[in-house]
Amino acid sequence: MTITESVDESVPTGASMSHDVGQWLATLAGSGDLPPHLIEQQRANPIRFLAGANLPGRLEVHGRDFDGALLSVGFDDISVTAGFSSAASWHLGNPSSPSVILIVPCDGRLRVQREDQVLVVDPRGACVVSDAEPVLVEDIDERGSLLGVSVPAPRFSAVHRELALRGPVLIEATPQLHATTAFLGALLIGTAAAPDADNGGSHAALVALLSTLLDDAVGTSHRGNRSSSVRKAALRCIERHHRDAGFGVDEIARELYISRRQLYRAFPDEGGIAGMIARRRLQTAERIMNDQPGMQLSDVATLSGFSTAGVMRAHFRRAHGVTPQRHRDTAVPESASPTFEITARGGAS
């Protein structure tokens, strides 16, 4: 995890933070007994970080208003991190090597956002996300603490495929979630107290707990209208990448961890998924021509995601019956300009 400050000033120390971090650690441990070396670290560095975090992403702290601490341990390819902070935000996003991330607010509410999807997570519940797309996690209340678990996507591939399609998923408060949270806190403190101990058994127990919790929460065996979820996820992918001339059906399938056949089934009409990409590029091309009427059509094509001006011309004629140049020559004012509406029709998600 990269840690950055939004204000380039040193964060002040404060006497109250030492006590607060001590309480936080005791809560994680499930008792008042803490490993002596953690107590010494906390006393020596009361307002900074007790250990470097293994969770992916970037933690942005907001200048002089920030206080906090992080404690993190690794179990082979799984990392468990607890955080205690205020005035901070957590930016996730690792499309090249994504993870499934469980986020449990222990104290204070969290706001989890992926594009236009926003979830408010209460301390009694949790949230699971994929960082294949950018996700923002922020405190809603003045100060809060959380537990986070990061697992490489291939280990929970079915869960990750669903998250890539649906976005962040809330996990309701259940005895299972409570037991998992208690186990994570005790495991984190116990491992930090004895970092050289064999944790193979703990790793196996952690995988088993997470597998059951996430499968139940994400509902990999009860997916509902999958075609609608695929459509919505594909449209988000098109919106992000359609300006790239190398972007196409194969790239969408890879990003969403689904087959080309599943994509084609989700777009049975409207020219299929390839037609949807072309229409979004045409929409961008028209906007550029309206905003910059003097731009060369070859440059318009490049900025819109078409490989050449000739390809753009062919799509333009097919859609409007005229060439891009003729369309621009006879363009009406922007306020009356036609648009290409792309909607995710189909069943409810």
C-alpha cells in the first residue's frame, strides 16, 4: 500500500492517540492482554503506523486532521490488515492482478464507491469488493476502525467473477460474519505477537471461513438474472475503454472473466456487443466534431477509438446515411444535436 498526504505538512503528535490505539488493539485481541512489543511500538510511535500494510491500493491521509495506525500480517498469499484512522481515504484498483477484498468496519460507518455504485456499510455488517476496477473507501463518521482481508482473485475465482459484474456487495450481520471477524482480530494480534510461528493451520482455517462467508454473501449459486449483470458490467467497460482502438469483445471478456459466448448472449439485439462499442465511439466522434469543428477527421477517429478515418466513415454512413464530413457541414446547433442513447435493457438485476 502506498501512503500519501494530501497536504504536504507533518502530522502532529497528540497525547490522546496513544490511549485510543491501545483500546483499538485490545479490541482486536478480544481482551486487554497485548503483546509487549506492540505496546512498545505504540508508545514510541503513537500516531503513525505500527506496521506496513500489505493491502493493495493507496491510502490518502488528509494533512493535519489525520491520525491513525495500521497493523498487517500475511498468510502466504492472503493479507489481513486492521486500520484505525480519521481523515483518510483508501483508493483501490489493480486491474492487472486483482484481488477479492473483504472490508469489515469495526467502529464507524464506511462509504464504498465504484463509479456510480455507492454502499454505506455499518459496523454490524461488511462489504466485499474486487479491485479490478477503481474503488474508493472512506470514513463517514469522525473516526473509525476496520478489518480488511485481501485474497488473490484466482483463489476465489467464482466470487471474483460475480464482483466484476455486480460491483461491491453488502454482507449482512450474521453469526457467521461475527465469528469470522472475531477470528481475524485474534489471528492478527496473535501472529503479530509471534511472527515466526508456524501459521499453516491458521491459513487453512482462514481460507475455509472466507470461502463459506463470501460464497454465501455473493450468492455464486443463486445469481439471479446474470444476463442483466453482464450487460451492465460490459457497458461500464465500454464507457471506460472505447477510445482505445485496440479495445473490443475479447478485452471485455477478459476484464469481466467471462466467455465471448456469454457476452453475445447478453447482447442478442442492437447489433450485438460489437455494435454497442461502435455506437459509443460514434457518440464520442460526434461530440468531438461539435466541440472542435476544425479538427481533422483522422484525429477525430483516433480520439474516438476508431482505427482509421475510413472505418469511422463506414460506421457513420451505416448509422446516419451520410459521411462524417457531410454530417459536420450540415450540423445543427449542439443543443439540438442528436445523441446515441445506450441503455442496459433486459431483466432486473
